[in-house]
Amino acid sequence: MEPRYADTKRGEPASPDGKDYDVIVVGGGTAGVIAAVQSAYAGAKTLLLEKTGMLGGTITAGGVNFPGLFHAWGRQIIRGYGWRLVKQCVEECGETLPDFSTEPKRHWHHQIRVNRAVYAMLCDERLREAGADILFHAMPAEISALDDGWHVVFCSKTGLGNISTGCLVDCTGDANAVALAGGKIRHPREECQPGTQICVVGGYTPSKLDLDQINRSLAEAIENGEISPYDVAWNKEKANLAGWLRNRGGSFNHITGINARDSREKTRMEIAGRSSVLRLFRFLRRQPGLENIQIDYLAPECGVRESATIIGDVMISAQDYCSGRFWNDALCYSFYPLDLHSSKGNGLYKHSLDRGVVPTIPRSALLPQGLSHIAVAGRCVSSDRVANSALRVQASAMAMGQVAGAMAALSIQKGVDMRELKLDDIRRILEHHGAIVPAKNI
């Protein structure tokens, strides 16, 4: 099947109601790809708008290529199109999945390492197979309500374009589309969680390094201001390069003091992230055994943990999450420890769920208060910041993406707003497409 791309020119409307698209998904990241795939497979004429030239978001552009968690307490709780993509990527690269039948000593042992490039290409392929249209290098500039949908003015490389749709799905991670549509947004009252600039290094043999001497030099460099302790550690009091060098880079730094929700602040974060890596690179090149160190990979974007969430019909609290509350309108599961990063203290507040607890995510947390024909999926789900520190992770975002895509397509078919859909109808379409729907007794 040949690739399909959206036409930025206004031609004859393709939908019977005069809309250009039934569903527009904004953001082709972890949640957005799955939302668009589900919407298209469910029969809706779907467009995916993505600001970069590559799908996958945090997994690809952000470099965080170890999605999870799909399993809890020895059983799978998230499946569907996100799981299929991850599983296919592992298989095509000749790798093997972890053994999910036993509980891991550390939660991250059940995260799944994927090849970033292959994952991005598989996202392209899956969207083509589903019949969705893609428009790269585009983002919404204005969103205004129609009687039964939305009008979107979007920016492209050649100027502004206009499209209309019956339903919108905001998968920007930052609630950008909801805000443009007039929705209410919740901003953190405290400093946002730090971001992380992922990089991978090579050109040296870890076993031949004098790590104690390197760490002594590191302490001196931090003392004289040559580098920041956050360049190498989440806990600034325990800056240590041993783990970073043994692992050849990875997720070790903190980019602090930035809310990356808008372009100005996101620019500041990107520059700060790359500056952090450059300072460390220059320091390391002067250390014995690291004269030939090289940067093999630098994530195109700095990874963002927190920016803003929607004010939805309900808000998931930390108590809701940690108690495993079963919402009456629960449509998918989430599973991850509370994982709140900070520039204070030891840099990380982590709290594991009690044994057997598996939180659920309700439809009402995906629907912006006061708006119709629009849903969100991913990091901007309506939640307090402690609950959001767990809900934001990739497997949960994929599960929310599939729910939002299914609701949007079903909303078009039924001719009603997503909050008016019968829950049994949503659950049926999700199960038909391979997702796991929460049950009272997991």
C-alpha cells in the first residue's frame, strides 16, 4: 500500500457531513500513533498531525527507547496496538522479550528495549496499513468550535492551512490542542519535574578506566563550576560517573527549572540539554582512558516529564492511583511506581504500588471539562502531579491513545459526543481491536 499524506489544499470534502476528516489526532508520539491507528482501523477518516518528521515521540525523538510497563504482578494488563508495535519491533530486530511471568526485582527490568529507528519505521507502516493520513512538520495554530466538530488552522512549511474535523484527539503531551480550543489547563504550582537529555557514548573500554580518579576530577570540576552536578546525576549530592560510563550514557542527567509547554521554554530546554552533554563531553575528553570518547547518539529532543494537564471531568489523584481505584467508567489500566523527579533532595521521589494493586484510567479523565468532541491521551491526562508521575509513562500513554482513538471513531459513527457514548460500546470496540479492558477483579 502506498503512503498517504494529507493534502494541505482545500479540495472537495471527503466526509459525508462536509468535514475534511472524521478525526484529527494532534501529536504523533507515544499516544498519538496509537490513537490514529485505532481511529483509522475503526473506520474513521483520520489525519495525524506531527510537528517533527518522525513518529514515536518520546521513544524516538526523546530517545527513551524502553517503554513500559505492560505487565503487573505476573500478568499482562496493557495490550492492543501499542503492545503489537513494541513486540514487532523486538522480533524484527532479533531480540527477545523479558520473562513477564515472574515479578522483577526492579520495575525497570520489565521495560522493553526497542530500536528507535525500526520503531519509527514500523509506526509509519502501521499507519499506512490502517489507512490514516499523516502530515509531518505541521502543528495547529488556531482551533475553533463548529456546531458538531472543530475547525483547525495549522502551520506548515509553506504557510497556513485549514481543515475541519468531527473529533479532535490531543496527544501533544502538553495539552496544546485543548488550550487552543479554549479548554482549562492545570499548571504545576511547584517547579516542573526536570527533563533529561539522552545520549549514548563510545570510544573507550569501561574496564580500563580508573573510575575513582575520574570521580575525584569530577568533584573538582563541579567545585570550580566547570560542569554542573546535574550533568551527571539526579541527586546533586551524589554526582558519580561510574554508572554512566559503564552504561555508556543513558538517562542520568537533570535539566532543571523549565516548563517546556511552549516553544520559547522548549527551546530553552533543548539548548540547556545539549549544553549539559557538551560540558560533560569536554570534561571527559581530558580524563585518562577517555581521550577518544565519542558521542554515538544524541536524542533530537530533550525528554520532558511534566508540563501541564487538562482540567477534565474528573481528576485522578495520587490516592486514586495508589489505591487501585476502579472507576465506573474505567477503560484501561496503568501500572508504574510513583516517579516524581525534582531538583531538590535526592532528585527522585519513588513509591511502589502495594502488591496486587493495578490502577485504572477512566473516560472522564480524558475529556476536557466544558468541551465537546475532543479527548486527550498521554501525559496531559487529568491528574494531580503525583499521580501523573506514574500515568505519564509510555505503556499507559499507549493504552490511553487506543481508548481515545476508539472513542473518537465511535463518536463519529454514533453522532454523539464522546461522553454520551455507552461504555459497553466503547469496551466492545477496544476488545475487538485487542486492548485489555479493566475488570472489577483483575
